[in-house]
Amino acid sequence: MKKFKKILFIDDDPIATYFNKCLIGKLNLSQEIESTATEQEGLAWIQTNCRGPYKGKKHQGQVLIFSDLTITAMNGFQLINAIRELEQKKEIQAPFLYFLTSSELTEMFTACDTSFVHGFLSKNLSEDDIHLVLSEDKQIVMQL
């Protein structure tokens, strides 16, 4: 199975995060699997771990982020805007981002114009979800 350089979970549910991290570890997708409980911590992690010489989207697939759609201070739109702002300033290389949700709120994100939000998955990931992530976007698979 293909690997990512780093994987981050942004979620305030420690039980869901634990099981999702165990699944990713079992599938051996990354040596670095981290988590944060707030979007602010997640953005700080992104600023630190998605840095480097700006090379556009060519190297985008090295970092994969799974974020709860609704956590504490920000919603998904606000997180997207914060990441987009950092990318536009060329402070980061935008990561691949999947939102995790237990609800059917995904319709409001279909109009989202961003290259790094790749989809919405159930909050409790399954092996099938991970295979979907790897097969859904050929750019991800080819860059790993």
C-alpha cells in the first residue's frame, strides 16, 4: 500500500481519533501519525509540517489530513479558508484534506472551490474508506 509522509487527525473526539490512528497504523500508511484536538492546533501543525520551498501542487500528496467537519472554534469552511490563505501566501504547500463527519452536511461543501479538499468520509474510518482515498485521486497514488 502507498505511504504518506505524514498524516494528521484534527478531531476533538479522542475515541474516534484513537481507532482511526490504529487503523492507519495497521495499514502502515505513514510512519508519522499525529492528532490535534482543535483546529488552531491543527493549523499550527500544518504551518510547521507543510512548510518547505514552495513547489506548488507537485509535492502536495506528502501530507494527508483528516479533519472533523465541526469541532470547536471553526467549521470546515473556516478551516479551508485558513489553509487557503496560508497557501496563497506561499507559507505552506496545501495538504490533501478529507473531512470526517457523522452527519449528512456534505452538500454544503459541494460548491467548495479548493484543490485540497478531496472528500467527506464517515467519522469512523474503515479499510474501504482508506482504499477509496488511495484510489480516488490518481495524483495522490502517483506521488507517494
